[in-house]
Amino acid sequence: VEKGAGALSGFSDALYEDAGASITGNDAICSADFIFSINLPSAATLNKLKSGCMLVTLPGLCEDDGTFKSLAENNVDLLALERIPRISRAQSMDVLSSQANIGGYRAVLEATVQYRRFFPLMMTSAGSAKPARVVILGVGVAGLQAIATARRLGAQVWAYDVRPETSEQVESLGAKFIKLDLGEEGSGEGGYAKELSDEAKEKQQRMLSEELQKADVLISTAAIPCRPAPRLITEETVKGMREGSVIIDMAAATGGNCELTVAGEVVVMHGVQIVGQTNYPALVPADASSFFARNLVNLMELLVTNVDGKLVRPDYEEDEVTQAALVVYQGEVRF
């Protein structure tokens, strides 16, 4: 384990040593057979990786600056965690889902901090307060967790997604589904949403605006892999929201679902607080790290196998999980 790797998550080097790990520097790690990291290491580190090793990480596949070709030329295999298929047997290895769960939970807590009223119905001798009306845009893993968390906190919750099949999931959590007739569906491959046509996008914005303006708290999670976040919240919509309302834009890192979002900042526009935090799991670092680590441990069972007391690599082409996730393998870029 690289020295200080767990410091910001509350895991000291001593804890790793107690668990049986060796604490070392970057050079020693680069000589390992398998290297696990959250994000793609620096170019200097990549150049030091030994031939024949496997790097397991979230490399970001939407833009390639030549890194993947360079790894292939150096005979370094690259397994992209974001390419793990969303199938039943791979759920325990799905880093994107485990982190999105944490993000959806933490986003609601951020909303409770920014919103200047109660979330639940409150009745006291000094008067009563109505429950907050929370609207969730995007019913993926993060959106579902946001719905569940907001409901546990006593809010009234509505949700919308371009995939109509998500309505049952929304209603099973005690929320109400916002139904819009766009003339086309947004269901894509692997459980993700696909990009709508320009005509459907315009119709969606127009029909959504009225519903969104009723929200006290609006949490948007809508994202499309390797595409800018869909713009669902226009400035006109923000103008129509009640002063003191809050928008939590979980898509801020890819441009934002709201056209007024500023990535990494909290801004007030037309009396509405717009939160552009870009990494919610990092705000729950201990559990985010533990979940991430458990995903990797489960994945490792596919990467090595015990044969007569020796650890060897199986044939990765024979397993649908490793076959899909290996984007650089045996000197070849495969995506």
C-alpha cells in the first residue's frame, strides 16, 4: 500500500500494516503484478509500470490522449472499472453503483444543509411546518438512493426519468413518478439512459418546467455516458422557483443538468441556491473507500485463481466480466 494512501479516509498506515500489508513508496508499487488505484495514475507513474502487469482503475474512457496506446506498447493490461457490466453476478464488483449509492445519500444531506426549512412535517407549540417537496431528476442508482433518503427524512418526493420502466422503482420507495409523453423513450443499453432527439429534448424541458418550479429541493442526477449532461433545468425554470429553493446538481462535473450550475461552487441565482459539488462520495470518505475496496476484493477473485497452491491468471476471454472490462490487453487497445 502506498504510504499515506488512506490518510484522508481515516485509515492510517498502521491499520494497513496490522492487516498484513506492507507500506511502501511509488517505485515499489510500480513493480507489482496487479496495481489498484481509484483514478488513472500520472504519466510518470504509468511509464514505470513493469511489462506484464495489470492496472485496475477508473481511467475515464471518454477521452483518449494516447495513454491507452502507450500502455499497450508497454505490455501493460488495463482493466477499466467503469466497463464492468451491470449483470447480477457482477453486482458485488460494480464500483460505479456502490459510489453512486453513496453519492445519492450524501446529496440529500447536502440539500438539508442548504435548504433553510425543515424536510419533514413539523408540528410544535410554536406552529407547524409543511414537509419539503423534493423532486429527483434521473432514477439511476444515485437517484433511487436520493429518493429513499429524502423519504426517510420525511419529505414529499416526486421523481422523473426518461426511462418509463423506472416508475415502478420510484413508486416502490413511496415516491410519485412524473409522467411526460415525449413521443420516444430514453432507455439505452446496460440500464443506462440514452440521448434523446433534439425535438424530444425541447419538449421535455417545456413539460418538465412546470413540475420543477413546484420543488423546494431539486436533486438532478441525469447523466449519459461519454456525453455532456442533459440540460433539464433552464434559467427560466430557476426564475420560476420559490426564493430559498435549492438545486443539487449531481451532474456538475459533466456540464450540469442546470444551465446556471458552476462546477465546484455554490451559487445563488434568482434567489435559488445551486450546488455544483462534483464528488459526493468523497464527502463520505471512510465508507466510500471501504465499499470501493470490497468491490476490488470481489473482482480479484476473477483475476487470479489457485492452482496447486500457486496463484495464476485464468483465461480472461472466457469470463464475460473481465472480457468486457479489459480495455487494454496483451498489447492491444480493445475499445
